[in-house]
Amino acid sequence: MNKFRSSINRITAKQLLFLFIIFIPIGVLVVVLGAQVRISKKPKAVAGYLDLSQYDLQHGAIPLNGEWKFYWHQFLEPKDLTEKNQESDSLINVPGIWNKKGYEAKGYATYVLDVKLRNGQSMQALNILTMSNAYKMWVNDQLIASNGIVGKDESHSQPAYAPKVITFLPDTNHLRFVVQVSNFAHCKGGFWLPVELGAVDQIQKDRDARVLLEMFLFGCLFIMALYHFSLYFLRRSDRSPLYFGLMCAVIGIRSLLTGENLINSIFPDPDWFIARKIEYLLTFLSVPIYITFSRVLYREQWNNTIYKGFIGFGLALCLFVLITPSDIYTNTSYVFTGFAWITSIYTIIVFIRAAKQKQEGAVIFTITSLFFLLTIVNDTLNQMELVHTGLYLSFGLLVVTFAQSFVLSSRFSKAFHNLEIYSSTFRKFVPAQFLDKVAKDGIESIRAGNAEKVEVSVLFSDIRSFTSLAESMLPEDIFNMLNKYLAFVEPPIRSNNGYVDKYIGDGIMALFENGKNQNSAYNAILAALEMQQALKKYNETRKTNEKPPLQMGIGLHTGDVIIGTLGGNERMDSTAIGDAVNLASRIEGMTKIYGVTLLVSDYTLSLLANREEFIVRFVDTATARGKTEPVGIWEIIGKRSDQGIDQKIIMLPAYEMAMTNYKAGNMAEAKSYFEICLEQSPGDTVAAIYLQRCFTKMVGEGKK
């Protein structure tokens, strides 16, 4: 009991949905088969006579089944059936084919049945499905229905297939049905399916239900075909949606040519020969397509020789249909039934093998394929005239198709879910802004060499003295520290519309682009200042753990770079290259020399529309590698609204006077001002460096 409860608990919502989808159609089939069993208990004709005098047709339709009088190679009308010429030389069971009575498939005959109704019957209706292949029907002396042209030879007859509902008003409680049938186009002749007699509303209701069911079948298959074709065209690496879509299309079109023959509503009076050829071709094509679909799903479980044999035989049947007349190729229905039996059984074995290996969807395919095999058995028994339960191959295909669609949808849902995960993970390695430039047509369009030139502000940051710090730590501790550090300092980059191009050990290279209402230089400076504040917060956590604080240097420069991909076919990397990158890296290196946290180029500073928002001072010049023109380097001390920078602000007037005299070569005056700077802001490394430079130059000039 506990094991059973455990098994129930493991059933997922998806599995319950599948069971719901599958067992409702199965339940419908059981109801239909039950109705067929009830039909078998209704009155049947005996020796050409059916007594319905005790049966009220308002309670349900009656199939005119049983023994009909049969006149082979005679076309009789009601007037020909006088009292003297009323006895038939033979009786035949309806529904059934006259071939079973030993008659040739090609020929013509007359069927006669006398029916006695209850007194006072009102308007009645007949549901006529199909006869092979043309007929004329009289009730008493009235010709009420015909299909095609009946004739005594092939040249004077014309087959047709058009199910009908015929209404008539009996003028007596005794009805005589006279039916002329001719067949010169099919391997079977006579009544295939029963003719039903009943109340008009009931007959019409039953027919409408069948039409709606077949329209529903076609609509479902048509939509599923289009859906899976679109899936294939969007993702051609997986061919299973293609074959599944083909199978849906084949079965859907075939459904228009069988049952209520809905094709008549689209193309009135379609050519019988063309319609039958298409029907058989589609039927025979369905098996090769289906087994190819299953092989695409579970290739390892398929034997390649058996697969090729099945495909070859199926295509041979199709070729046979194409090159032979209808009275020949229609005989292949028995061959095809056996072929479908064999392929279905083998496919079930494949699914069972896949299920044992826990392949996705294999259990569902196994269950529905077994159900489909039952419908094949049912149709086979009907073709052999052993039962008359009706043909349910299309219904079985619908169940299988729904199940397969469910599995494929589940697979694609899982694939899309995984894709979302992969895409989300991928974007952690490759920024979205980068992809917008090198993969404009999607991730799959990424190629080595994809590149675009753009002006950006480049940010380089680095941890001071990281090498000496790392030497005293274990590798795993280094990684833990770096990840915690980056978790603090990376968010300001994103929040200011930048993105990390790469992590270089303890260093960060980030890019900021100009955009609508976005100034890359301004955003980069804000990000750098916020990174400094974030580092302070991280250092507070390190202090509580009795670990030394980290220090960081940041360099910024704005210029043109090439953003693109570098690498080979198997390994690529995203990057930005150009003089702007080299200069930004060099500026970051200068923060170590001058003991400052943030340096920017004068070009970056010139791009600020609101430069007065920041406290800045000139530091030095730098030259990019391979260039000769120097670039001014400035320190961003902070925003005017920042706290804790009062000393720097007080020192700035003296610093500017010192720098002006230094540039003019007035070393003595510059020296005195730099000394004032150090008095106002002790420990200012920049002022100390320039003070030493002034002293050195004065010594060189022989001055003190």
C-alpha cells in the first residue's frame, strides 16, 4: 500500500494532463463501440423481411441489417417486382460485399428489402454512407436517392462517393427498398456500411455529430501540421517536427476523403478515381512517415536494415497505386493492413526499448501505439466482415497524434526552458550590449570576426598589491575573496548603463556607450565613484573578519574601439580593442604611481556637460602605446556633495597655483605652493611627487 501511495505521489501534473488527454478519446471510443454492440441487438432482416412493427423509430435509428433479397446481374425497379417475380434466387447479408458470396467484384445487382413499420409513422430519414460504387434507391415506387451512374458495364457506369441523409414520408406502414448497385472500379462490390432508418431529427443529429467530429479531426491535424512545420523552419537541426507535421498533414487530408467525405463540401462532385488514388497514397505514405518520425526520436533503438525495408515496402505500395487502375490497387488494402500490423508492433518494441532506457516520451508513445494497434485490429476485422463495429483507424491516429504532439510540445517546452537558462547564463559571460553588435540576428549568428566600431568610455580597475596579498592565501580563498569583492563593485557598472567586457584576474574592464539621453563619460565616472563607495562597504565586512582592507585604482578614457569576436571555430571570445583600451589601461596603472583612486583622460573630462558637479585636478600627461601625442590625465576627487573631501577642496587653490608655476618652469614658486598643499592635505601623494620633482629640477639647475 505504501508503495502504491508513493507511486501516486510521484505522478506529476504533466502526466495527469496527458492521461486526461488520452483517456477521454479512449472513453469516447468505448462508448461508440458500446453503441455498436447495442445496434447488434436490434432487429435484423430475415429472408428479405424486417419487422419493425413493435419498434418505435422515435427511440432510435435502426440499421437495415440482415438478409436482403439479391438479384445478380439484374437491374430491377419496383414495377418489375410483381407477385410472380418477387422471389430472389439468392439472399445476401447487408452490410457486406458480394465478393464473399462468390460473385465477381465487377458487376451489378439489385437488392430488395421489405420493412414493416408501426402504424402512424411520420416523416422518416435514411442515412446512406457508401455503396460500391454507384447506386439508385427506391422506397416503394419513389426514387429517393442515387449516387454516381449505375450501369451494366464500365463504359456506361460512373462511380461516386457522397454520403447522404434522405427524408421521405411513408404513405403506408409497409416499405419496400429497392437498390440497384454497380461496381466496375473497386475490388469490392455491394453495401460496405449499413443504411440506417429513423426519425428525421435523430438521423440528422447523428450525421451532424459525425461531420463535426471529422471537421474537428481535420482542424486539429491541420493546426498541428502548421505548428510543427513552423517549429522545424525555426529550428532545422531537429527534424522530428517536420515528420510529425507531415504525418498530421497526411492524416488530415486523408480524413477529408473518408467517412462523411468532407471533400465534397470543398470540391463538389470530385473525380472518384483521383480521390481514391489520393486516399490510398496518403494512407500508404503515413506508415513511412510515422516510422521515420519514431526513428528520428529514438535512432539508437531502430535497426537500420529493418527501417530501410519498411521504407522501401511502403514506397513500393505507393508506386503500385500510381501505376495501376483502381480495381487493382484497391486490393492492396489487405496488404497494407498487414504492413501496418508489422510496423506498429516493431515500433512498439522500439518504444519499449526506449522506455527501458528512460528516453523522454517513450512510455507515452508505447501506450498510445498499443491503442492505435487496437484500432488496426478493429478495422482489419471489419474488412474481413467478421465484425461491423465501424472503422476507427482515423480515430486511433488522432489519439496517437495528440499524444505525439503532447510529447513534442513537452520536449520543445523543455528545450525552450533550457534555452532560457542557457541564454541567461550565456549573457552572464557575454553582455547583451555586446550581442547587439556582433549577433544582430541572434546568438546562432555569432562568428569569429563579427565586429563593429563604436565610441565608448573604457573603465579599467585593479586591486592594489593583489599579488603580494594572494601569495599568503589558498587558491580557494582567493576565489572566494574575488567573488565577494566583485559582487560589491560590479553592480554600480550595470546600474550606470555599463557592462563588464571581461574580468582579468582581480581587474575589471568595463565599457560605457553613448545612447539616448546617455553620456558614456558621465556614466563611467559615476560608476567609478560608486565602485569606491561599494569597496568601502566590502572593507567593513573584511574588518569584522579581521582582514586587511582592499584598495582599488580606476582609469577611464573615451575613444573609438572595435567590439567584436576573436578566435577559431571551436573557441571564441568577445573583446574590445583599440588605442582607447590601451590608454585606459595605462591610466589605471598611473593610479598606483600617484596614489589616487580615479584618473580620467582630459577628453573624457571634456565630454561632461556638467563638469562643475565634480571636484577635479590635473595630474599628468600620458601617451598611448605607439602614439606620440600626450593626453592630459585628471583626478576625479569626488562629487561636490560628497563628504570627507574637505581637505582636498581646501587644498585645490594652492594646488592649481603650484601646477601653473610648475608648467611655466617656476620651480621655486611651484615648490612653495606644493608645500602649502601638503600642509593643508597631509599625505597627498600627487603634491609630494611634484614637490620632489621641483626639488630635483632645482638641484639640476644649481638652485635650492
